Amino acid sequence: MSDTFYFLEKLNIIDVVQSWALYRDTGDWEGLRSTVHPDAQMTATWFDGSFEDFIAAVQASWRKGSKSQHFLGGSVAQIKGNKAIAQTRMSIMVRGMLDNQVVDITCTGRFYDRVEKRDGKWKILKRNVIYEKDRLDLLDPSASLSLDATRLAQYPEGYQHLAYLQSLQGAQVSPHLATGSGAALEALVAEAQNWLHGENPMNP
């Protein structure tokens, strides 16, 4: 693969990842579908399943007035033939209510995408998120808030405030997702590398 060809392929992959965030946050559902393959899978704190079911779940959340924003940074892509692993710096910003107080939660980490080229187009086949750190801020700086320490401690530090809010909203949040280090991250990377090099099929 020449440097020029690799650069163009990487640009196409990055364009898909960037488009995903904008379509997701603006409610452009057909645009969002255009960034993923029909058999795409999505795993996040509050969801694990097919991408079509993910879209339906986000739409339901929107109808309840819940919205989040995704801000993306730099991307790298490891390309092998028609497969690639794309990693993209990201922040998820969520606004919600805790004990009648408006809070903002910011979670930073990486989108970890398995991307595949079919019929000449790169699209996401499997998205995982690596949660590196998060924080909670009160919209009213003069207000006070007491969190349930036991509930908070159920989740890793990488996403514990986000999980705290989502679990109180009724979401089933896994405490075993990848963070900045540890066994879950190592398992995710190993599985993805096996997929990239054709040693094992994707595990959804």
C-alpha cells in the first residue's frame, strides 16, 4: 500500500467516524445509517446490540427529552486490506437531573471501531468505547449534591459518574467495559487484532 493510497483510505475512514457523531447528535437517522454496515454492532455503557436497535433506542431517548453531544479529536487507523481499526479521541457530554439538580457529565476516552470496506466504501462494523475518565459538574455552582458512594463504586473510575446517572435513569450499565488500562481493555484490543488479521470472526 503506497503512502498516498493509505492516506486516502485513512481520510475516508475518518470521514465516516466524524459523520457518525454529527448525524447521531443532530438526529439525522438516515445519515447515521449510512456510516455503518447493515450487520453493525454497538457497545456502550447503556447499550449492547445491533446498530439498528441502537438507533431505535436513541430515538426513544430523544422522545423523552434526553440528548447527548459527542466531540471528536484526532484519529488513527490501522489498515489491513479491507479491514481497519480506527481509534478516535472523543468526549461525551450528557446533561441530566440528580436529586432535583441539573448536572453535566463529561466522559473522555476513545471510540474503538472495527471498520470494513465493502463495495468500495468504508463503514463501521463494530463500535466499542474506551472510557478513560469522567467528571460531574453542577450547573448551579452554588448548589450541593450528595452521591450514593456504594452505587458510584459499582462502576470503574473511567465512567462511574456517567454510569451513575444512566443507571438511575433505568439503564442497565455494564461494570466491565474497557477503560484506560486493565483486563477489559487488553481483551478488547486482542479480540480486535485477531479480527483484523483474520484469525477469528468478529464477536458482536
